[in-house]
Amino acid sequence: MGLKVLVVGGGGREHVLCWALAGSPEVGRVFCAPGNAGIAREFECVDISVGDVDRLAAWAVQQGVDFTVVGPEAPLMAGLADRFAAAGLRVFGPTRAAAMIEGSKAFAKDVMSASGVPTAKYELFDDPARARAYISSRGAPIVVKADGLAAGKGVCVCVTVSEAMTAVEDIMERRVFGDAGLRVVVEDYLEGPEASVMAIADGETAILMQPVQDHKRVFDGDQGPNTGGMGAYSPVPVVPAPLLDEIGRTVITPVLRELLKRGIRYTGVLYAGMMLTPRGPMVLEFNARFGDPETQAALPRMKTSLARVLMGAIEGRLSRERVEWSSDAAVCVVMASGGYPGKYETGKVIHGLDRATAAGALVFHAGTSSGPGGSIVTSGGRVLGVTAVGKTLAAARGVAYNAVREIRFDGAQYRSDIGLRGIG
Ligand code: AMP
Ligand code: GLY
């Protein structure tokens, strides 16, 4: 028989989630809402958008879905987990109250202060004049962040005071991110390598996933504007096992405990964006979900059944679970539309997908849809996550880039240095 599982979302992260769940011995059928053209080739897609929480819940009840895994933050903020729980459905993803750890930077900072989690010194402002005065007193470099969700664009790392003043004006006065900019967090600038630490949490206990490093800038050598992520690799040599343990002890566990004190049980992935500063690891931000593309580089290394671990989290028995990881390395190279993260065209026919798979890669689809005559066409900024596993990072990179070179679509762009930082 096997369990029926629903994955909510339609990007590369959801594709790898479907893949890992389908590889779990407990799972019989994998559904994805709404999915994309690549997910639809292998799994059953359901045409309901991620924000349509009521229809998703009704569908899951009617189908007898055993549990649901939520990819993106928007449905979590819209209360998907609350709605599903009320309908008696099992769901892996935090409630709306818990997802505020991502939805409000002010809330995240408050939780960190209360629990002694290391993070940049900060102040919160709802008055632009006071924000400006604070910036003048602290000087640059300094970081200005819109409090609410701004599609990953609400953070301004300001090299000069005048840049920070402009950021306050844009966010608070011109409201370029709408109500997300009603308040700003102004925090000290931190320096060091970054790493993403994802923890699977059942409210009290968390199992740390292997660390991953994302590549946020669009061009090689970390040049150009920030994106959703142009590639990822794991393991990350700058986060050896003792440091990962330290992050679990000093960040993940205290946050879960502090949330419990506030009456919030956090079930889902608690993702800590870490800066490894000379003073120790410090939190840049939290996400309430699996990272994208981080998950594409993490799950192929996971030997334990993903379904079993997520069920363990939903049922509150993670303290009795163990997760095994392969010592292999994984590299995910994102292929994006020309112009991304700015304006880009869609509808470009993608060639060579089967040759890329034959070259040994896992090709996770992000922004693709079905085109004429059975073709697959681009439909988003990030199009594909071409992922490979190998004995070493260098080996995984070799396979991933060979596969990337098999794939063609008009305007395709990708970074050629994904994972290089891990090779030293
Ligand atoms: P966030 O969305 O908060 O992760 O911020 C996006 C990016 O901005 C991070 O990945 C960092 O590269 C950078 N950033 C955020 N906060 C700081 C900080 N306090 N100091 C330096 N860089 C930062
Ligand atoms: N890659 C960063 C994120 O998922 O937020």
C-alpha cells in the first residue's frame, strides 16, 4: 500500500522533496501541488495553487493523504499548517505563529535576544527619523532590513551611511516592499563565510541536517545582485562536525525552547542562515522551511528515509530517531533565465534534459512548464537545479557541470564556480 504524501510548492526544492519521499520505503504515492513540468514527469501533480489553503486541505482530506510537506513560506504564513491540523491532517511545516521566525525579523531578533542566541547587535524602528539617528551614531558599514517578507530583497548591506539613509527612505517612506517596511531592523555588519544549517524539528527535539553553502550572487566570484540562490554544495569544510554541534546547542535548541515558553511548538524545518565570524557563529536570519537550492544539495546525501524522519517530527518522536548521512559530496548548479534576477523572458524550449540525466545528474526542475509538442519550456527565473553526487566535491562538480553543458535554452546562465570554495 504505502503512504500517500502531498508536497506543496512547485520549485526545485519541491522536486527534490518528491524525489526523496518517493525513495522512502514507507511511501506509496507522491502528489505535488501545483508542481511543475519536471515534477509532473515523475509524480502526480494537482492543479491547486500554494496559497489556496482551503482547497488544498479539502483535497488532502478527500484523497486520504497521510501527510503533507510544505515547501515555500507563503502558504505557511497563510496558515496552511493551522488549517490542515484543524482538518485532522498531518503536516510537516510550522503554524503561522511559528513561521513568524521568518515572517518578522523583529520577532526573530526578539526570540534570539530572549534566548541568548548569537546574532548581530540591533535596534528596531517604526520611526524613520530615529532609524536615521541610530545609523548616524553607529556609522557604516551597517545593515538595514525590512521587518516583513520582501521576497528575499528586504536586506540592504550598506557600505556607507548615505546608502543606509537611502535604504530607510526606500523601505519606510517609499514603501518599496509595502507593509513589510512598516518597521526596520538596523544591525551591525558581520563578516565571514556563510553557511545554511537546516534542522528538522518536532517542537522539542531537532535533528540537524548536514550543512550546505548557498551562492547568493548571480555571477562568478560573488559578483552582481543577490538572487534566490544560484547553486549549493555540501559538505561545507568551514562547518566541521563540532561547529555544527555548537550551532545546534547555541542556536537551534535555545530557539525551540524559547518558542515553547511562548506557547509555540515549532514543527518543521528551522533554517538558520549563519555567518561564521571570528567571534563565533552568528545568526543572519531564520527561515521556516527547507532552503532552495540548499535542499537539492542536502537530501541526495541523506541515507535515512526522509518520510520516516518527517513522520517522526510530526509525531513528536525525533528524540528516538537517527539520521545517517553519506560521506559523499553533492553539488547543485542552478541554470537560470538570461537577465535573472532582473527582467527575463520565459517560454524558451529546453533541450538536452535526457542527455544531462544520462551524464549522471539529477535534474530538479524549478521554473519549467509544458510546451508545445511534448517540449518543456522555461517559466521562471531559476529554471533547473542540476545536481550530482560524488566521492569528493571535485568529482560531484565534474559530473554536475558535464550535465549542465548538455542542457541548452535561449539565454541560459549559470555560475561556473559552484562548490569551488569548498575545495580550497
Ligand atoms: P538575509 O535575507 O537576512 O539572509 O540577508 C541576505 C544576505 O545579506 C545574507 O545572506 C548576507 O550575505 C547579508 N547580510 C544579512 N545580514 C548581514 C549582516 N548583519 N552583516 C553582513 N551581511 C549581512
Ligand atoms: N537559498 C536561500 C533560501 O532558501 O532562502
